[in-house]
Amino acid sequence: MKQSYRRYSEYLKEKYGKKTYKLPVNLPVSCPNRDGNLSTGGCIFCGEDAAGFEMLSLNLSVEEQLNKNKAYIGKKYNAEAFIAYFQNYTNTYMPLDAFKERMEEACIAGVVEICVSTRPDCIDEDYLDVLEDISKRRGVSISIELGLQSVNHKTLEKLNRGHSLAEFINCVGMIKPYGFDIGAHMILNLPWDDDGDAVEAAKILSALRIQTVKLHSLYVLENTYLGDLYKKNEFEICTMDEYVERVVLFLEKLDPEIAIQRLLARAPKEKTLFCNWDASWWKIRDLIEEKMIEKNVWQGKGYDYLVNRSVERFAKN
């Protein structure tokens, strides 16, 4: 039996030859989907803290945040190398000079990679050129994580994402020539998606030859539009067993070379209306792995669709 899926920690160990951990960085940035540029209010699931509920204060500089997190995470996990992870909101949504300054500040001792999380419609060659220059001068790798969440255009509209799958594909094509690692964020239990959407997502991400995937399980926060809908019982979230099955289907069709950063999300309990069916994230992770063993499935077992089967009959023996 093969390993169920390719773990991100192992991918980093192979890449850098040592245990490597991400250090989150909190920047005073917003999002064009919140400030009126594209829309207001942001994605319907996004809270005021965005993804940064466990992050350090904005009052600390990039270097101070990295050093504080490095001291804690390095000791707790015996990490030897680090990734400066610009995580919250849209980290390319700022003037180019300010972006360059923040990326330069991240090049402290022990940092082997800068990872920038952003929207697929919020980056262009000028920002990529800055990252390429820093990578060459400072000797750090670059990775870019793009929020996609769903490949279903109707779901993206309901989420008020402000972009479609087209922008994601375009952005991946823009980044590819630079040689940076590309990651995608997906939510597999969105109420308007089904198993077929999960399978199609795996196939699209595989066809685009990205390097990492971060799976989120949908959670519902207070004081969000999604939270209001949840209180009115205007949508249903699939069961935990259905989520487990959907993740297994996704992984089965995913290119086995793509590293999996996580299988579930976590949220601040005091602000959450729903998260992971009131089960611990590690319990659901274990259920996913057990289900894969039970079904004799591993990541990439069904990765056989990017071949031109229809013309194989004409191939010369």
C-alpha cells in the first residue's frame, strides 16, 4: 500500500534537506473585494480577521514578527529552516515599492523561502519581477499561494469572490515562466458544490502542474454574510462523512507530485458558528487516511486522464 498522500512537510524536507516550517506574517493590507475596488464586504465567508486570527500584531515589523515566531516555532517543532509566509488578506494589494520593502524585510537569517498568499486577479509581472530579483540577490526561494476555493463559476459568484476560474488559470500561466512554486487554496464542502466539482478541481489543478494544494473545510463565522445565511438555515453543509468521501475522491484524482499542505481548516472558537462538525481537525484527518486505506486508494491512483486515449489506437507498435 502506497502512502495515502504526499505531505507538505516531506516535500519541504526533500526540497531543503531539513525540517522547514512556515512563519506567518501579518501585514496592514486589505482586499479589492472589500474596499470597493471590485466589491465591498469581501467573500461571504471572510471575517474581519481574515485568515489571521492566530497571527502577531500589525504593530510589529516584518522582521520582529518573523523573529518572534521563529523563536517559538523553531523551539516547539525543532525546525531548522523557515518560510516567511505573508498570509492574511491579499498580500500583493499594495504599492509596488511597499511590496518590495516588505519582501526585503523578510530575508532574515534562517528564512529559505518567501511565500506570498494573494488573489489570482491581484498580481502582475511587476510584482513577479520584484520577487525574482529578491530571490536571485538574497538566495531565497519564492512560492505563491492563490485563493481559488471552487472551480464552479456559479459557486464563485455566490461566494462573491469577484473572479472566476479564468483569472486563476491566467495567473498560473503568468507565474510559470518565473519558476516559482504555485499553491492553490480549495474549500471542498461548499454548500453549492458536489463530488463532481471536487473531482474536476483535482483534474484542473493537476493539468495546470501546480506544486501544492491547501484544503480548507468550510467554517462559518459570526458577523459575516455566510453567518447570516447559516442562522436562517438557507443552506446545508455536507456531513462529516460526506466531506471525508469528497476529500478521498479529490486526492484519488490529484497528480501524486502535488504536495498537500493541509486537509482541513481551523477557526477561532469564540467567533465560529460552525467548524469541522464540532470534531477535532486531527480526528477528521485520521478518518480521511483510514478511509483511503479502507478503499485501497492513494493520491494519484486515478491520475490517468491527461493522456490522449482516443488516439492510442493509432500509435505504432
